[in-house]
Amino acid sequence: MPPASCWILGLLATLLASALADANTCPPECTCSGLTVSCGHRGLTRVPRHLPHDAQRIDLEGNNLTVIHSADFEHLADLRILRLNNNRLRHLPDGLFNNKPHLYRLDLSHNQLTVVGRRTFRGAPNINNLQLDNNQLTCIDDVAIKNLNDLQVLTLNTNNLTTLPRELFERMTGLRSVRLADNPFICDCRFSWLGRWLRRHPTLALFTKCHAPATLRGKEVAELHDSDFRCPGGGSRREDGSGCPTPPLCPDTCRCSEGIVDCRDRGFTHVPLHIPEDTTELRLEQNHITEVPSRSFAPFRKLRRIDLSNNEITSIAGDAFQGLKSLASLVLYGNKITELAAGVFAGLTSLQLLLLNANRISCLRRDAFTDLRSLNLLSLYDNNIKTIQNGTFQTLSSIQTLHLGRNPFVCDCNIQWLSDYLEVHPIETSGARCENPRWLQRRKLNALRDERLKCTDGTVSLYAGECVTAEECPRGCTCRGTTVDCTAGGLIHLPDTLPPYTTDLLLSDNEIREVGGSGVLRQLSRLRRLVLSNNHLRHITRGSFQGIQSLHELDLSDNDLSEVNSHMFDGLPELRALSLADNKVTCISPGAFSQLPALAEINLEGNPLRCNCHMGWLAEWLRSQRSTTGVPKCQSPPHLRDILITEVPSSQFACEAHCLGLLQPLHAFEKIQDKMGPHSASWVTLTSS
């Protein structure tokens, strides 16, 4: 095979492997085990993005979800179990369960749903366990549930239903559990079918009672005869079959009409919820929005115009506008944007107007505008741009107007291309001028002469299109996006400097012996993941993790830690996953994890625990945790060796009588240590078992 062909095949294999890895990445808000994704009780307000494509079970219960979009689960063709219970959902969009042939259990209980629409469950014909109890349902469309022929469990109790579609259960021959109680049913002539059905199935839907008319209030439907179900005037009122009216969606305090959602000057601090999916124009100007999160507008694929001007936006996620192929106008002027994330405008092939003026942008990535082939007007006026890399505007084949004025351009050799470009394409109409060097100050960019554009230090602006300076990425590490990867970098201590925007710091397979000495972590307020596995850590001093209060995941596995004390993890209120696996831990101080209120996953396996009287608390604590992924075994005393600590009876956690007297001095020492501060000895371990 020719070398070129081999190279191409290798590239394709690499891209495929990368795509597969991305498809199966666990969202940082969740924990993943096998084909199960656990995102429950995390305070989520949106469905996490990048759910693994092969997931078969997703738990989202106990969050603050108020809205869900039809695209949230669109790639999960293997989904079997979905739990959305105990949220605040008010509406389920059509198409939410499209292409879900394997979905058999769906829990939507304890929400605020009002309607089950005709197409709510379309695409998931094999549901056999459907829980809709404890909502605010007033209507179920006549065909919404009838086609779920495999239903075995159906809960509709504790809602606001006054009637049910005629012969709702006739095709559901496998029903074994139905709950209809605690609904204000009107037992008129339309309801006689249910009485007959209940009499044929005496073990189902027990305690289903009438609420009206007054003469039947409190009576069980199954005990009534056909003659008891009457309609006013003696008629036989029938359902009109028109289905349930869908309540219109519109964000609170906004106005919605004919595809336009007007939320101007409403005091919003974030992109509002309950935006209709058929919105074509979204007006959010003059609010107090500070960020545009990931996939904020992804569900609204008909959008043609977004106006976010005059807010307080400092950051926009790289995929905030993903999927908006019809977007023609994007207005972002008058904010506090300092940098445009990689790929933020990717895929916006219909965009004609992009206003980024009056921000604080200091860097433009060379590929920032790659897909904007339809762009007519681009305004970067009044920012902090000092240079622009060659090729930045190369793909703007339709550009007619470009505003670059009021930027502090450094007119050196690396901006020569822009001067040439503007001479050939006289589209810059805002009077862009040089600010430096001094002898070129106030000169227009499109009127510079070649021989005057020189570089005294070409590296100052050479990498302008990368939006990262050489000194920000530590030596021996690689920086991509907000991830700093120093794996196997030969480090003996933490890097002296790190990019302040770092969210993921990977330091495994090094020779690091200390964490808290340099204080470099205190600058990483955005850090979410810290990996220090397979180093030589022996102690972690108090205060080592101060300043990284947003940390979600901490991996300290495969080190030389021998004790865990009650102050080791101070300052980590959002920590969700902690691994101390495969260390040399023999003793863990009572309450060592009490300052980690968000902890959902802990791994302690592979540690030689000394299971004496001081460790009974740990066994009880681990037994009370639902998400322990690695349970340690006892190393001593001999009669408990290799037994999981959670399986040791409380009575077996004993100490020699002469050792008990050491407890009081030990606690006293801890109090002294608290007063001495972080540089005192980190722990004292009783040597006797």
C-alpha cells in the first residue's frame, strides 16, 4: 500500500477513535458505570450534554429540571430506562422519545405535567412501565397511551384528571398494576366504560373514586352500574376526540407572538427557560445575562435572529449556537466578552450579520469565522484586539462591510497581510488605525507601506490566532481548550504557573510528592477535575485545596498516603467524586468526609485498613452511602484480614484495653494541630490495633 494511503487510513482511524471516545464521554455532572449514567440529585437545571451514546439507563431524578427539549435524548437509541421523576417539568415536547424502540421503563412521576399529548410517547412503542403519578395532569390525549400495548405498570394517581379516554385500557392485555386514585373524576355517562372495565379486572386500579356529581362523590367506580353514570339532560355525551389542548410556552414576563419571543429589559440574569421550539426571533437585549451556557439555543432550530446586546456576558460556550443553520443575524455588542471560544460560530452557514462591537475581545482564533460563508457584515469595533492572524477572514466570501476601528493594533510584520487584504478588499469602513509602535500611531491599516512593518520580537503576535500565550502552558505539558495535560511529564512538583482558565488538570504518572506548597492551585477558580494518580504523595497538608472550591473530581489513587484526616479536604464543597484507591491508608479520622456535602462517589479499595475501634465509624458511614464504588478490606487485626470493612459487625471493631487510654491524648493533639495551622504534623495514628 502506498505511504500516502497508509497515512490517510491512519488519520481516519485516529478520527474515528476520537469520535467514539467523545460519544462515550461521561458528562462532568454525572457518574458513569457500565451502561448506566447517574445524574440524580445534582441540582441540575438542564439535561447534561454529551450523554454516552450507548447508555441504556439514565437517572435524572431529584433535580431542578423545569424544561426538556426534543433533542436532549435524540442520540440514545439504546436507551432502556429513563428516570425523570422528582423534577419540575411542566411540558414534554413532541418527538422527545423518537427512535427509542428499547425504552421499557419511563418514570415521570412527581413533576408538574399538565397534559399528555398525542405524540408524547411516539417512537417508544415498547414501554411497559410508565409512571405519571403526582403530576398536575388534566388531560390525556385519546391515542397517547392506547398504542402502548405492552404496558404492565401504569400510574396516574394523584393528578387532576376528571375523565379518561374511552376504552383506554382495552389493548393492554398485560396490565398487572394500574393506579388511578386521588383524581377528581366526574362519573358521568362518558365514564361508564371504566366501571365495566374495573369490574372485569377487580385487582387493578383499586380505590378509584368519583369526585362528582355530588350524589356519587366518594363512591368507588367499580361498584357503580351503567345506569349510575348519567349526563345532564339524559343524553349520552361522547368525547369529541379532538385531543388535549397544548398550553402555549413562553418565558415568564416575556411576550410571545408569531415566532417572536420578546424578553427585552426584563432583568434576566440567564437565558430564560420555556422558549417555544418554533421561535424564529429571540430578543434578549438590555438584561443582565452574564454567560451563554452550552447548547443554550440548540433546541430552537428555526431561529433566524438572536439579539443579546447590552447584557453583561463574559463567556459564551463553544457550542452555544450549535445546530442553528437558519440563523441569519447574531447581535452581541455591548457586553464584556474577552475571548471567543473555539468553534463558537461553527455551522452558522446562513449567518449574514455578526455584531461583536463594544466588547473586550483581545484575541481572535484564526478559524473563528471559518463557516461564515454568507456573512455580509462583521463588526469588531471597539475591542482590545492588538493583532489578527493571517487567514482569519479568508473564508468570508460574501463579506461587504468590516468594522475594525477602535482597537489597539500593533502594526508589526505579522499584520502586514491585513494591510494588504484591506487594500485589495476596501471593506473596512470604521477607520482602523495603528496604536503601536509609536512611529506608526494613528496610521490607517489600509495605508501602510511594506518596508515599515517590522518585528523586533515576532513571537509577540505570531501566535495570535491560537489564543494562548507560550508562557501560559507549562513546560512538558500540552494545553487544549481548558485542559492542561501534564501526564508522565517528569514533574517533581506542581507546575509553577498554570492558565487561569484551566478546568481539567491531569498530573498522573509523575514524581510529585507535595500538593499545597506552591499555592498555584489557588489561582484555578474554574478547576473541575484534578488527577494526581500514580505519584509519590505521602501527606496532604491542611489548606492544600483552598481556592479550587469548584472542583468536582479528585483522583489521588496510587500514591503513598497512609492517613486521611478531618482537614485534608477543606475547601471542596462541590466535590462529587473522590478516589483514594491503592494507597497505604491504615487509618481515617472520624468525619474525614463530613466537609464534602456534594460527595456522591468514593473509592477506598486497595488500602491496608487497620480495623480497630477507631474505624467502626467508617464502616457505618460506607454502609449509608449509595454510590461507593470501591470498598476497602481490612488488613488487620489478623482475624479480619481480607474482609470488606462494610461486612465487619460493629462489635468486631475493638481495641486492646491498654490502647483505649490513648484516645484522649489523640483528640487533644488534633485540637492543638488545629491551632498550629497547616504546617503542623498532619495526623497521628495509634500503632496498636
